[in-house]
Amino acid sequence: MGHSWNSYYYHHVKHHHVENNGPDDLSSTMRYQRDNFVHFLCYAGRFYFLIWLDLPLYFLRKNRTELAAKAALWELGWYATLWHLYSLNAKATLVAFILPLLGLRAGLMVGNWGQHAFVDKERPDSDYRSSITLIDVSASVSNRHCFNDGYHTSHHLNPLRHWREHPVSFIGSKAEYASQGALVFHGIDFMMITVRLLLKDYRTLAECMVPIGSQISMTMDERVEFLKGRTRQFTEKDIQRKR
């Protein structure tokens, strides 16, 4: 509910998983300070109002003309359909289509901000250090109701992995996660991670950390500073240095 025609496929599969939150990812968090509310509004607002243009232009920059045309056609075609339906029955179209579209896109941006808020400045291209894993979340939207999306690092390591295999893969790869400096949280969802970040409540986030590898020896204050370090905005100079 709420998706425009094929937009999730073109944005998520053909774009996001190609760029993996890197500098060319339209939903990348790198250029934003991830605990800054104004930065979040800019991030969400750009997606909200410009994705219909940004995504086709992205494909054109990558010389993928056919994907650019298809992405534009499906997205603009859906807007035209909504316009027509609204002219026929405004209230029904608003409730059945427009509000779900707006609500879903807000939710996607809040969720993606939490999923990719913690990025290591030294290795921003590492899936282990640009995404996180959530475990043991009661009534979790991310895991229980969204096909184990909380195992987001596993999802980025292998986008084709079936959702039921994410916990198995995580348990079997705990040593690799630890050696790669991955971040694992428990008892908190992506949505609340975003909320806690925007409130600058790093103490709660630190308490929800599951320390692995070298993180085990950290004090609570050290965890707080560690998390703050991974939410710092990348400058263009930082990005160019890591390309």
C-alpha cells in the first residue's frame, strides 16, 4: 500500500543496492549530520518532492537510458492517474491512494535514516560499517512485520538472500561481523533509532548496543562517543578522498 508503480523496484533494486549508501546514492545519509533535525528535513524533503526527477537523472548519469525512461514513465504515469482519479472522486482518491503514498514515503525516509545513520569515516564503503543489525526487538516493525529487515547488514551483503535466512546468516557470521566492526542493536527499531538520534539521545542508543569485537571493552561513555563519531557529516573533501 502506498507505492507508486514500480518505483520501489527502480529505486531500491536498480539504484540503492548498486550504490549502497555511497556518494551517488540518492538516499545516502553521508552528506548529512545524522542527529540534526534540519538536515533530516532536507533529506526527507528532497526525496518527497524531487525523486520523480532525481531518479531518472541518476540513471542518465550512469548511461542507463532505458531505466531512466522506465522510471520516469511509471512515476509520472502514476501521478497522472492520481490526478484523473482525484477529478472523479477526490475524497476516495485522497484516502485510498494519496495519503498512503505520502505516509509510506515519510516512513521509508525515517527508516532509511536509521538504517544508514552510522557510517564509519574510514571505511564508508563497507556494508558492515554503513548499515546496522537489529535483534530481539519485541513487536518489531523491522523484523516481525517487514521480513527481517532489521538484519540490514545481511540484506546489503547479499540482497538476494531470502528474508528467513538473515538470522541464520548473522549467527553463522558473528566472528566476521565482530572483526569488521559492525554495529548491532537490541530492543530498538529503526524508527526509534531515528527519533533518538534527532533527540541527540546517544545514551539510550549506547544502552541498546550489543558490543562485539573490540566494542566489548568500551565503557558506556565510550560507546556514546563511538556512536557520535559514526553520525558525523561527510564533507565533499571527505567523499573525494574515499572514492
